[in-house]
Amino acid sequence: MAVKTYKPYTPSRRFMVWYDFSDITTNKPEKSLTKFLGKTGGRNNQWRITSRFRGGWHKRLYRVVDFRGYDKADIPAKVASIEYDPYRTCRIALLNYVDWEKRYVLAWKGIKVWETVMTWAKWEIKAGNRKQLKDIPEWVNIYNLEITPMSKWKLIKSAGTYATIAWKDELQSLIFVKLPSGEVRKFNENCWATIWEVWNEQHKNIVIGKAGRQRWKWRKPHILWINMNPVDHPHGWWEAHTDIWSKKWPKSFSGKLVMPGIKTRKSKKWSDKFIASKRTK
């Protein structure tokens, strides 16, 4: 995975940094694993805006990615291709199973075409293999982690992210996992995860170059909140561009404090019992 810069033949190209797509092996997705998702412009069934700053987009196909894979345990698969996914920051890989079924998965760092992977407890500790936490050694990087056993892989799916198995408590059947935020959290030992790291770690260096690209990504311009009316935002005033501090302290759209150092998470939640160490980021 590499990025490239451009000659500044237009103002938007001067600082633009984009993918060189040298890691992509095909530009045609698997037709049976794609579907079209429409857009609503952030509106509900009554056509009222419920998600602000949504609108304008580029036509694209959604790739159906397998986030379970339990029914493919003990069935080897080969990586057929590495593809671009317009809905994700990471790359995806097309797996061809020996039973002739095809599925998309998130690509891992160092992936190669035609290498073999498997979802199985007795298979080797290798990048791309999927195992339960109890079968993965300590201090091994993982991604595609599920919160509860046999549910769905929900955590650590962005480009370049990974978690680490810190230690194990075999008496209570708990696994302590250090998440990308620095939080150490308890997980059931039967939760599934994929070994290694999510690919496309260079995504953090991307510079889109112009505002028009945000419109292609279904983003409308954000209006400065201090230019709004009081009914639209807590920072709103009756005159344009009023100082935020006239409202005593910065707030979010819903009225929560957003000053540096002020925590917005609820002090007591049902999931507090699973947190062994608070986040550091």
C-alpha cells in the first residue's frame, strides 16, 4: 500500500495525496456479492432531516462483507483478489472456499493472492486466520473482534487498526484485550477474532484536496454553529459570528459540554463491569 502526490496543475491538486492503487488486483467486484444502496439525503420517511449535513454523492455498489463466518469453520479458502471498497477505509479480499462459495472479508496487512486461510481452532497462528480468543496466544494482534460470542464482528474494522490480547483469566473464562484507544476490556473467551492487523495503514496520510470530494462522499458543508440562530444550536445568537464564550462554555448540538477535559460519557453504565482500564485517547 502506497500513496502518491500530484503536480499542482490546479489549486486542488497542490496538496492532494491519494492512493496509487498498486495493491489492487482487480477493478471489477464479484457481482453476486454486490448490491445498490440508495440515499435519502439524511431524511426519514416523512422527509424531515434527521441527520444533518448529508447530501450529494457518487454512485457506487455496496460489497457484502462476511462478518460472521461461523458456518465456514474447518473449510479452507484461498485469496482470489484484493479489491477497493468505496464504503470502507480498508481493502477487502475475495475468498474462494473449496466448496465453491465466494465471500468478501476485510484484508489484513501483508495479504497475498492465493494464500490459504481458515476459520478453525486447530489451524496455525497465521495472519488472516480466524479463531476464538481462547485459542490465540497473548500479545498477538487481532481485529474483527465481536463483543458477545457468536454475534457479529463489530470492533476494530478501520484501516490500520488492531487490538492486542493483554492477558487471560482462565478461571473466569475472560480475555483482557487492549483496544486501539488504550482501553483494556474484558471479553468472553469464546468470542471470535481475526489474527493480525487491518490493511491500508496509509489511509491516515490521505488528503482529498478539495471540497468537491466531500460532496462525492455524501457530505454537505458544515455551517459554523456560531452563525446559527438560537433555535438551531446552543452557540447560536441573534447576530452573526458571535463569540462562543458569550454562552459561557462550548456545547454540542444536543447541549452537552465539549470543553477540553470534560467527559461526556455517562458515569454509570451497564458495560462498566467489562472495563479493566480506562481509555488513554
